[in-house]
Amino acid sequence: MIALLQRVNWAQVKVEGQVSARIEKGLLVLLGVEREDTQAKADKLLHKILNYRVFSDDQERMNLSLLDINAELLLVSQFTLAATTDKGMRPGFSSAMPPSEAEALYDYMLAQARQSSLQVGAGSFGADMKVALENDGPVTFTLRV
């Protein structure tokens, strides 16, 4: 699994022109699911996302996590993160999990995230989404399990 984390002041996702989710201060997480991913990997990645220290403390050091500051999380599926880009001039998607399996794993991770104490928003798996955000920093990290 691959997660692209962006620390945001706000973020939203639109589906068919309608805002389906919006968060304030927190993390926008774009999630790519690969063929070998499992619920155990989803659990490990979610633990890392919730506890990854990317928010500033009183000394302006990245020492605080989403859970520490009770920030918000927006989880959006993005299969293109699973692309192979090392050859040629066109991405390949053979490493991406097939959509029906990937959707089940995305839904699992979303359900697990919603069991946390945080406000959690989501995109719509497989939909044509428009994502808007104000990146704070900018601060962006890629996590892989």
C-alpha cells in the first residue's frame, strides 16, 4: 500500500460537482492499493498515518500526530499511485490491485479509520473526483508498507 500524505489547512473532494467530503486542519491521504496488499498491511499503514508526527509543536518541530492534535483525515483512493513508471513514456498499472478487491481493502481501511476518535472524510472509490486543498507548509510525505 502506498499513501501520499499532505498536511493541509483544508481539503475537499467533489464527485459529480458536489462536495462529498471536506476537512479542516489535518491530513489528505491519497491511497494506492497494490496486488500484494492485505488487511494486515492496511492496519499497519493506518497506524502509521494516525501516529506519524508531521504537525508542529510549540517549538515549531514536527513532533505531533493527527491523534495528538485531534486533526481531521480525508482518505481518497488513487490507483495511479500503484503505477510502474520505470520504463517507457506511459505508466503501467499491472502492480495495482484489481478494482473490486482494491475497493474492499479501501473500504476496510476507511472503516478502521472511522473507529478512531478523529473526523474522517472520504472520496468515492473509482469515481472521477476533483480534489482541492491548501497544503500547509507545503508538507508532503509518501508512506509505503
